[in-house]
Amino acid sequence: MNLIERIWQSSLGKKYIMALTGAALFVFVVGHLLGNLQVFGRPDLINRYGHFLKSKPGLLWGVRVGLLGCVSLHIAAAASLTAMNRRALGGRYLGGSSYGSTLASRTMLVSGLVIFAFLLYHLAHFTALLPGMNGVGDFRKLETTLPSGEKTHDAYAMMVLGFQVWWVVLFYLIAMALLFLHLSHGVASMFQSMGWRNHVWWPRVSAFAKVASIAIFAGYAAIPIAICTRMVGADYAEKRKLELKEAPQPAHVAAAIRRKESR
């Protein structure tokens, strides 16, 4: 049995895997948020950010592959560890739940799976730009010119148009609430799994986990709420929406637009 197999087959090894992949995902979540918050500035800010990422395909695809690997390992380790714990306890906790557990700790696997489902939709919506995923139009047609004169995808228009659809915003906010719940327990558990829990540092670690999860939720939730309430990008969105309507539309998208306009 090699080292990787021994790590995977032990509960401690699975906890290490969850902690390390969780730390990488936490860093990504923070970095992604900082990039997206540029939507509160001028359109060219987030468009330059998007153009920079697309101009570095090695970096971009390296991050995507690494993210996919971390998510897969994180979920697999969590599911395996949960099954191992249930077998050890005869299939369920005595009294229905573990002593001292919280809602966040009891729903870690479920919240993680829902977040993963949202991630797949989010990638189809804003990364793969699949037509029909947004109820507005084909985002692949959205292009703009940067102050430098370079042509690029209009990420700003994509975000403000995408988050003017109520059901997209609702799904997004539900996923962010589950992410908050997940992080409020997961960040602290990450330090515990790495053996960094003691009577001096644990209160500080717990406080950091709560503050970080609240800040991340507030940051991610502020974006769709501000756009959906027309506080951000309303005029810009109407202009780009007209351009999308004037461009040739796929049949199913054109039919959806006609139904909306006839109401």
C-alpha cells in the first residue's frame, strides 16, 4: 500500500485532504470576490480584469483545473469521511445528532453539494456563456473596446444583464447563504484538522471564521442585490440589452423575449 492510499484510507488523512483543499478553495473564494467587486466601479475596470485573465490562458486554465481538482477531492473526502463516521456509530448518532453539533456542522455535506451544483450553473452562465442559461440573450455577442483600444468581452454588461433576472439572483443568494453556513464551520474546522486548536488560539480562530464568512456573504450578496435593484449598471444594461435584441437570436431565446414583451 503506497503513501497516497494510506492517507486516503485513514480518517485523519481525509481530514488533512479536506483542510488543505478547503484552504485553497477559501483563497479562491476571496480572490474571486475581490475581482467581482470591481463591478461597483467603471465598466472598464472589470472588463480589463477579465481581459487580463483571458490573455493568460495558462494561468486561467491552471486555476480552473486546480479548482476542479480541489472541489472533487474536497467532496470525495467529505462523503467518505461521513460514511466512515456513520458506520462507526451504527448508521446514526445517538439521540439524532452529535453532542454539541451546530446546524452548519450537520449540513456540511448537503450545503457543499448544493454549492457544487450552483458552481456548475455559474460556470455555464458566466464562463461557458451557454445561450438560454440567463433568460436575456446570447452573452457571447457582448463585446466592448477598452481605453487601450483592445477588443474584449463585455464582462460588465454580462454581469448587470445576468443579475437583472430575478430567479438568477434568488438562486445566487441561496447558494451564497449556504456558502456562509459552510464557511462558518469549515474555516474553523480547517485549523482544527491541522492540529492548530488550543485554549489560546481557538477563540480567535472561531471569531475569524465567523467574521470571514459574514464578510464573504455580504460581499457576494451585495453584487446581485445592487444590480437587481437597479443601483448599479441600469442604463448600461438597457443599452446592451437593446443591442442583444437587434442581433440575430437563437429561436428559443427570441421566443422567450417575445413572451416577456407580450405580458
